[in-house]
Amino acid sequence: MKITAWKGFAASIPGFGHIRMDIPCQDASLTIISERPALIVCDGRGSAMHSHFGSQAAVKMFRTQIAIL
């Protein structure tokens, strides 16, 4: 049986408008390489002042749920 080595990379990068207006990146992402590989991507709500906190919290909760499965 051949075992494949998986690697993962996730990056949430602010767009030009965010940089120009000094707004944090409102998206969050994560890759999980384990028994249950996953890619989690959460898009923040651009019009909400603290949406970056919500997208980061959502990524953490999905990660927790995947670990529980």
C-alpha cells in the first residue's frame, strides 16, 4: 500500500481596499492534515466592523467539530 504525504497551506490575504482603508483581513482559513484532511474557509462580512473575529471563531469551531468526529 502506497502512503502519500499530504501537505496543506492556507492564507487569508487582505485586498487592496482593505490595505488602503487600514481594515484587517476579514477572512480566515485553515488546512488540516490528519486522518480527516480538511480545508476550512470562512468569508467575513465586509460591512461589519468586527467580522474578522467572527470568521476566525468560525474556523476554530469547525476545527473543533472535525476533531470530535
